[in-house]
Amino acid sequence: LEYHPELQIFKQEILGSLLDHDGSVEFLRTLEAYFESNGNLSKAAEALFIHRNTLIYRMDRITEIGDFDLDHNETRLAVQLALRIHRMTDRL
């Protein structure tokens, strides 16, 4: 299943601009921490061992580069699914 072409297409549609950007690993780890902390910026920053303001800056960059609006449930779900596909196929 992990090599199904439709999964790769979906991942590329959602995360493509982030994956192609310098610092993509850092951005993907930041997103992972953000989702694992249920959007709690303080907890995510703590998990990443960075200052909360640094996390806010990264999240702003991520939403800008990825053209995401993480305030929308459907967008958050799509990004989370794409991250899981990426983990499954490319191992973060």
C-alpha cells in the first residue's frame, strides 16, 4: 500500500512545496510536533527544544511555503495524512 501511486501523488500535492524547500526536514518535524501536541504551541516548542517564538516563526514559514491554512479542519487532516504517508514511504 505504501507504494501506491495515488498516495505519492497526494503527498506531493500537499507537501510538495515544503519537500522541495531548503530546511524541509526541520519543517516536517515541526509539523509533526505541532500535530502531536494537538496544536499547542508551547508543548510543541518544548518537544522540539526550541523557544515558542521560534516555533511560531517556523509555523508561519510552513503555512506560507505550503500555502496551508491550518485553521481549517480539512486542511489539517490533509497535511496530517500527507505527513503519515511521507513517514511511511520516506522515513522522516
